[in-house]
Amino acid sequence: MSSQSSRGSPATGPGVKRSSQRARLRISLAGSGGGHVRQLLDLERVWSNFEPFFVTEDTPLGRSIAERYPAHFVPHFALGRLRHGAPLRVLAAAVRNFFRTAVIAARERPDVVITTGAGTVFFFVMWARLFGAKVVLMETFARFEAPSLFGRLAAPLAVVKIVQSAKIQRSWPDALVIDPLELVASAKTGAKAPIVFVTVGATLPFDRLVSMVADLEHRGQVPERVVIQTGEGGIRPAGIETHECLSFERIQRELHRADIVICHAGTGSLITALREGCRVVAVPRQATLKEVYDDHQVEIAESFAVRGLIEVANNVEELAAALAKARRKPRVAATTNYAPLIEYLNSRLLGWQAGAGFSS
């Protein structure tokens, strides 16, 4: 597999009239690395009924997806990086992404694009829409108060808009509201090992979080075994088991074993840990520290914490207190309930398939 597309990707050229060759809609799942694309995986019961392919980033999760499904990797691009300087670097990434996604859209010609954002897939969504695709825009779980920049830019291209809260629906009155924190919880979790698993997410290092954990471990305040996924180029404290990157499958195994998870406040990391019945402590990345482009992780952490699902910490002393509180809490397994959204999307896609003259 090359760094940009999977070996399973179809080789059909842009000039072929694809609808005469296929019996099912061609569905593109477009989401940048981490929680965005993980959210699309949760909708497999929808897109597996059609002819799917992914457009995402070259991350451990992206590579895991490409082993199972046709996939294209595109260069990371985010306008938010302009807040951290390096405008020429942002411009270069935008140009590479612009032309790469044009080639993919022209070659693949999807009938429908389902996207959760963000900037990395904006140009692909734009090109696919220009080639005639219907766009289903799902505002990411990272947004509860207002639409993201990607959402605002992509909304005019969308035939269907799906949001995570009624607050966002005020901006998009025609959007369908699906509450992402409609969780199905159970106390029936399997036995856990005395392990603290630390993960910083799929794309960026998070040295402040790693340093906080290492500080407590060296003080003797973390008696459990500690395993840290640091991100590419992240610091690797001495005396602690660290890994820059772990495959998605390996992360799943660590979550299955670990009693406690400490992670950034990305929705993908939080929900995946909650599904495995872990006690979860989140450390939100902060825009003022240039750890992320805005403070959406603070918003996410607050939304999960008020439901009693996680503890939140912003410094090393808060982390020590959060760990102590987490150890005292009973463990629960929780997961998102996608049934209403799956039913809705199936109905829309089947209607479009029938209208386009495809057979079921």
C-alpha cells in the first residue's frame, strides 16, 4: 500500500460512467485522523450495505482502516494552524491537499459523501460535490455549542446536516439533532489489570500530559503499571514504558486490560475508553498553550464530566486528585447509541439509490 491509497482502491478513471457498471451507491467516508474517522466507523451498519471507500489521514487508525477497506490518505491541512504561525507551511499543505483530493474525487466519483470533517477533507468534499455527489455533513462530537469552522464552510455543500446538540441547530434550523452522549451504560465490565494507560490521540504529541503523568509516577503517586502512547516526536520519560505510536488494534487491547485511562479530551479517545469500561481521566488540550487550534476539547470534557462519565484535570495536582477520585468510583461500560441515526441514514441512502436507478 502506498502512503496515499490502499491497494484495494478501485482503478476506474474519471471518464467512466460508473452508474452503468454498479448496482449500489458509491459512498465515500471522509474524516481526518482520530475521532472524526472513528465516528464514521461506528456507522458501518449503514455504509457497508453500499460500495464504500475512505478518505482520511495516514495515522495508525487510518492504516488499520486501509487494511480492511479501500482508502485514500491525504495530507493533513488545518486553517487553525495559522494561529500558531508558519503560514507558508499551512499554504504548502493546502496546495498539496487541494490537488491530491481533486485527483481522488475525479477518479472515484462517489455518489454520496458522508463526512465528519475537518479541514483535511474539506477540499475533497468540495471536489466531490462539484462532481455531483450528495454530501451528508455530520458535525463532529467535538462541537456542542456552535458549528466548527469546517462545518460553517461545508454547510452550503451539504444536502443533509446532522448536529450533536440543539444549540448548534440554532445555526442550522434544517439539521437533524442526534445527541452524541445518549449512552447505554452497564456495570457488567470484565476484570481489569492494575494498569494506567495514557494516550494522546492519533495525530499530535501532548508533552504536557505526558510530563504530568511522569511527575506523579516518579513521586510514587501512581502505583499501577503505566503505559504511555506519546505521539510522534513526543517526549518519552525514563523509567516508564512508552510508545510513540500504537496500532489501533494494540490500543484496543490496552484499553481492554487497563483499569484507568488518562487521555486528551478527544471524543474518539474518550468514547473508546468508556466502551471498554475504563475509569477515565481527561486532560483537555488548550489553545492558549498552542496544543490545539481552539478550546473545543474543554467543551468536550465538560460535556462528558457533567454526566459523571469522566474526571477532568488541567495540571498535575488536579490530575492526582482526579486519579484518586476515579479509583473510588465504580466502573461502567458505556457506548453511543447510533440506532436512530443509522435508521435515518439507511432510509435516505436507499431512497437515493432507488432514485438513481441502482438495484438493491
